[in-house]
Amino acid sequence: MKKSFILIGGLITLGFSANYQTKAMNYFNQGNYKKAIQYYQLSCEKDKNIDSCLITGDLSRNVLKSDKKSLIYYKKACKLNNKIGCAMSGKILYKFNHKQEAKKYYEKACKLNSPKGCNAIGNFYFKGETVNKNLETAFNYYKKACKLNSPEGCNSLANAYEKGLGTKIDLIQARETYAKSCRWGYQKGCDNFNKISQNKKSHK
């Protein structure tokens, strides 16, 4: 039975090393993912094509079950200034407990306007991991993450508004920001929105 995967790299663009591209796509469509990886890998390494680097990373995780190999190719995508590659590198490095290096990749991801990268850096400062705990800095990163449409970032930002973490307490802003997180499908945002709304009713 043919497997299906959601590739973080998204749609594949044409116009580079047609031989690598055609072979990779043909093998992928046939369900021969290991062969497909070989050609996406060649396209990444020889042509420095970002999509192929991301797809190699995705397939390495999903097919080969190798975070170590996927990290190599996400790092290559990051080196080419791709925010997804940087954020995924940070995620895997954090999983490996290489938090200092993970932070560097998340920082680059955030600079490239990755919502996940900004939210992750906010968490570093909120928890005081590898840095001195700084709630105001965490707040600013959560604010940028939310502006970039991160539901997790909006939930964290709303929590800061609700409890006065790195900013002044603003329950109206907290409620609106929890609602935004909820609209984007984040269950914790929905739960927190319902909770703060109930509290508002009980104080009337």
C-alpha cells in the first residue's frame, strides 16, 4: 500500500537539474521513497535547491526514521536562509538536548520571520534555558510570533497579558489574543479563552 506524507518543504519547483528532479518525482510517485531521497539529496547537495533539502529532511524523518540525517538537510536549507529549515533544525537539536545550538537556529529562524522560531525563542527566555530568565524579552518574542500567526505564540502572549508576565496586566487584550489562538485551531487557546470569558462573567 502506498504511503502518503505531508512534506514540510511544500510544493516542488521545477527548473533545476531536470534529471534529478524527474527521477526523484518518478520514484516518489511509485512509492519508492528511498530512491527518491537519493535524488532529492543530489539536488540539494549539487544544486543547493532549498525545496530538495527540505524534502530530503522530511523523507529522512518519515521514511528512514532518522532525525540525524534529516538534521543534516534541514541545516543545509537553513544555511540557504530558509526559515523552515532553521526552525526544524532547532526542533531536532532541542530534542537531542543540544539546547544552546538549538537556540542559535531558532534565533535565525525568527530573524527570517518563522513563527515557530520566534515562539521557541520566547520559551527559552520565559523558562531561562541557556539564557537568563527575562519575561519582557519573552513577551516581545511571543508578540512577534503571534503577529506572524503562531497560535502557540498567541496563547503565550495572551497568558503574559493575563498574568502580567513581562508586561502590564490587560485582560481585554488577553481575551482577544486567546480568541485569535483559538481561531487558528490551538486547543489550549480555546480552553484559556473559555476560562477567561467565564471569569469575566463571574465578576460582573
